[in-house]
Amino acid sequence: MYIINLSEYKWNTKLKFLRVIKGWSQLEASKRCIVNAKLYSNWENNLHFPQPKSQKLIARAFNISVEELFSNVTINPCEGCVYSGKTHKKG
């Protein structure tokens, strides 16, 4: 059994890693997160950032806390936009 510390990775990398460990395709993961496959793909590719409601659904699907998944995310108070290294569209 391996223990992997994901705290140093960006949220989208964690998301992809967790999906691969589960053996899920992006389509399967999108169904479990109750979103369409395109949006899920955009999350993994760091093109969109999940809204709070979606964050909870993702956390539930992967059996991880929202805080663990999004721990290295910062909020830009000037823009009110959440990001992790680059500007994101709301999604």
C-alpha cells in the first residue's frame, strides 16, 4: 500500500490522480460528480474552476474533503475569482 501526499499538487492534478486511482474514465467521473463530461474535462485541464456546490459533489464522489482537494487554491479579492495559478472562467 502506498501513501501519497497530494498537498503539493494543484487541485486539478489531484482530481485526475484520484480518478485514475478509482479506475474511472472522465465520463464515469463526470456522472458521479453529476456534471456533463465537457465540464469535468475542463476541470481536469484547469480551464474552469468548480463552483462551491460542484466542489461538494466532487468531494463526495471521490470520498475526500473539499479542503483536502482544494487546499492550495487562493482567492483573488480584487476580482472575486478563485484560481490556482492562472485566471479561470467560472464553471
